[in-house]
Amino acid sequence: MFRKNGDLFQTHPRPLIKSLGELPDLPFDLLPMDRYVPPPSNYKVLPTYGLLVQRGCPYSCIYCDPRVHGRKIRHNSIDKLIFQIRHLKEKYNMRGIIFQDSAFTINMNFTKQFCQRLIDEKLNLAWTCSTRVDRVNPELLSLMKKAGCWGLSYGLESGNEESLKLIRKDVTLSQNIEAVKMAKKAGLQVIGSIILCLPGEDEAMVRNTIKFTKKLKLDTVIFFLPVPFPGTELYEVCKREGGLVDGIKWEDYRQWMDHSRPLYINPKIGREKMIELYNYALRSFYLSPGTILRVFSHIRSLSDFKKYLKGFKSISGVIKKSFIPKKRR
């Protein structure tokens, strides 16, 4: 789509690029590389840069729009990935990578081959990724650790089976629990993504999810309130339920991490209680003795200390705001 003289134009769909290896090399020299600093939860050492290994996702989670990258998985070639990684390491002193695929280990055989190349090439980089709990096993996680992986993010989403079914995550709570245990046993840190106040949930269910995150002994949790992006099935569910906020503009979706301005109001909970529960989730997890002890256990060097100090300053500001009662609107 493009805009011309104030009007929007949409072209016909084009065939998907079958092999991402056909794409030209990214012109990193045109970018201000020193400005690409990820949040503390996403890096072990700096500089750390993001790379994409594949496009496409075959799953049907209702909060995503499969039209963005399509459902068919297409990989970059391992040779080209190694070339890009070596270039970033040699020219920009890259020491870490964030693999930004929606689910890095969808094709576990490809992931094993790629990890083995990282080991064989002796690149010695600290990297992290996101994936699904049903696309890992002990053997793969152990190989990932050996290849430089220090942590991974799971889309756990909820502590309620009913909610997992609603969003069509196609996993169970027991799978979530087992995947976290496997990653921990492999020596990896685990980040969990959680959505609070999903359609159909009441306050008791939200509190159950918060308890679930603490039970898993995660290293980091990123809490979200539902964001019904247009074009997703979640948008239609929220619209049908009557929870969509009136007059949403496109620019409002830039606030998707601003919990004080939810775009969806769960009718069973209400706006004020949603914000209250979100704030409680932050305090309950990050101020718990278990979380604090886990953070200290990861500090092994001066760079670790600096990283966690930066993270502490960031999260403490958010937690401080969570104690301030919100004005009713």
C-alpha cells in the first residue's frame, strides 16, 4: 500500500519470496548502529543486534495477523546468515544477537543445523530468541546453549486453560510448565510473555495467571493488556463482546505497551480494575524475594552488574508509578 496525493492505493498481492537468501545484503553502513541498544532483558553483552532467520508462522493465535509474513515458513540460507553474523562481528564488534523470529525453533532440524554451524565457526556470540513451548526438547535446548544461547522467550500468555483455548495457542499449561523446566535444566534464562484480562476472564482468572508466573520461577516476565489489532480475530472477539474503546485511531496502537490507556476494556473487570491488576502483577513478580534472588544469581561480571542495574532503574520507575492510584475517567 502507498499514499499518493492524499489517497491510499493498494497493489495486488505478490508471490512470497521462497528463499530469503535471495534478498540483497542489508546496508548496515547506512544505519546509526550505535543507537541500536535493546532493553536489558534482551541482551547479555553489548553491542547486541537483531537478525531475522525466517519469515512466516503456521499457527493460528488470534492476536496475530498471518498476512504480515504469511503462514508458510521461509528460511534464510545458513551460509548467508553466517556471512551476515561474521560481518557484524568483524566490522561493528557485535558480541550478541537477538533472533527476532516469531518462533525461532519452528523447524527444529534447521535450528540444529544452524546451531551446529555457529559452534563450528567458533563465533562465540551470546544470543537469545523467542519460540513456542511445543517446539523445544532437551536435546535442542542443550545444543542451543552450546551454540551461545543464554536465554529464550516463551509466549506463555495465560495461566488459564480456557484462555489458551480462546486465543488458539494450541498448547496446555502442563506444556508451558515442562518447557520452562527444560530450558532451566539446560542452563537458559527464561522470559515469559503474559496477556492479562483476556476476553472472558474475570478478576479471579487474572490473579490465577499472576500466581502461575510466580510458580514457574521465570527470570523475566513481560506483562501486557490485550491489544486488538485490526485484521486479527482478537479484534473481532473484542468487538463482538463490546469491549473495544470508541474512536480508536491508528496512532493509538503506538501505545500498545502503555497499560494506562487500554484499547480494550474487559466487561467483567472494568478499566480501573484492569490497570490495578496490571500494576499488581508487576509488583507481585518483581518485588518477590524469589525474583530478586534469581537476578543476583545471574550477576557474574561487571557487565552483568551494569546490565541489571540498568534494568532495575527501568523497572523501578514503572513499579513506582504502579503505586500511584489512577484517576477515574
